[in-house]
Amino acid sequence: MNISDNAFTRQKHQTRVVKMTKIGFLSLSRPAPTEFWKEIEDLLRRFVPNAEITFYAALDEFTDGQLKEMEARPGDECVHLAPFPDGSKISVRKAVLVAPIQKNIDRSIQEGTDLLVLGCSEEYPKLKSKKPLVSAFEVSKGIVTAIMNNQLDGKLGLIVYADDHVEQDRRSWTSEKWNLYVEVGAPGDRAKLEAASKKLKEDGVDLIVLDGYGYTQEDREKVQNLTGIPVIAPRTLTARLLQELTGNSKNKQVSK
């Protein structure tokens, strides 16, 4: 039989049909017309263009006054929220976010979500889901562990949002598998990112993690260009994993 008549060959050249995947994106605040959200939405359109994505914001049900009461105090484990449309910023206590995030996980699944993604690079070990849940923190740490697991005297560099994140992120990332070096450089803060990059390069780290969902592709490229060291950004890494899990690409026909 001529190989061109082979059923496998015929199947290979047929257009692949991919089931529409429903993704529940678990955010802390509601997407707004800011650069932070614009890049996230652009990334999702690029990597999972044929998925149906619904955003679930954990803090939607709270008033400004309630958010003020949730604001982090010195010594609290905290989460820095995305800037609001008016440019204002706030950090809230991490502990108060668990319940509203869990509520949105349950709601998303009830509404037919196939796959969930937590758009926050903090560690939330108490969250539970009956559907696959992609945690930006767990994905990043899993990749780092896979890369550095067998390296002798490996050095991991961490760039975090602010001084109040240093100790809590150090606790999350400390491992016997690597030596940890932590520097502060907020997303978009050119001077601090340059200083943090310079210090980590001097420390001789093997890999750098931008430990926050707010770091952009531009931030990642900047740090990598300044150091010549591989850099992981949870936002981009998570988008690439979603593409792998959903089988999405622009050259595939999609059926609902």
C-alpha cells in the first residue's frame, strides 16, 4: 500500500478539531482599563485564543470601607493588589483572601468551568477544587524545582514587590535544593529593577524568578538583558501552560 494512502497520513493532514475550553480566571480585583490588565488579557488572547474565559474577582463583593479594614498591617503576610483605575494601590492581609477565592472556585465550577487559573503568585495551600486549578505560585516553584533539583550549590534569585514581601516570600521559596537570594524591585520600577538585577548578577545566581503576577513581559526582558541570566515570570509561564493544557492555537478549527 502506498504510504500516501495510509489512514494515519490522511488523519495527519486533516484539520484538528479542538473542544472549546471554559477557563475560570481567579483574580483578586476586577479587570480594569489599566496596563496591568491589558497585558494579561493580551497574553490570554495570544496563548488561549479559542478558550472561553470568565473572570472571578475575589474582592468584588467588598466596599471601599471593607477593603480599608482588610489593609495589611506591619508583620502581616500581605498581597499587593493591582493598581486601581485612579492609580491608587493597596495591600491586603493574605489570610482574608482565602474564603472569597474559595467561594469563586466553587461558583466557577458550578457554572461549568473546565479549568481554573489563580492569577496571583502567592501560596494558598488551603484552596480546594474539583477541577484542575493552575496556581501561578505552584507552577513557578515546580518549574524551578525541576530545573535546579539536581544542581550542586545552585543559586536562586528572587525579585519581590516590596520590603514587606521579603520575609514571607523567603519562607515560601526556601529549599534545601538551592541557596536563595532576595532583592526588591517593584513591577515597572526601572531603577529598583536595575539595582536588584545588578545585585543578583553579582551574587552569581543561576536563575531569577520575578515573584509576582504584576511583572510584565517588559520587566522580564529587562532583567534578562541586564543579567544574561534566565528569568521566570509567573504571568507568562502560566499562559504558556494554559495553552498546553487546552490545545489552543490560532491555526486550529474549534468546535463548541
